[in-house]
Amino acid sequence: MPRQREIPKINSVTVIYNGDGKTFDTFMESMINDYLNSDSMSKCSDSDFIEKVELVDKTA
């Protein structure tokens, strides 16, 4: 019987960034936004994608 895998809990993160503050702020905002929305459903419906594929019979 395999040993159960223990998932570590992250208490803190240290980031070293070599760039300007504005770019870092944008990066952090996107990371936080992705984290907060990671459990939400997509905002577009499936009908936006279903049967919207084009088959092209070209070779490279």
C-alpha cells in the first residue's frame, strides 16, 4: 500500500524581482486576481466555442 502524499501548506512566499515597480505591481495584481478567481467558472458560455472550429485541409 503506497504512502499517502502530504500536501504542504504554504505560509509565506519570498519574491526577488529585478525590474521596475510598475511592472511588478501589474504582475502581482494578475497573480492575486488569478488566485481569487481560480475556483470560479468561466464567464463565457460553451456555445461561444461549440461548432466554431474551422477545418483547413492544408499541408505545411
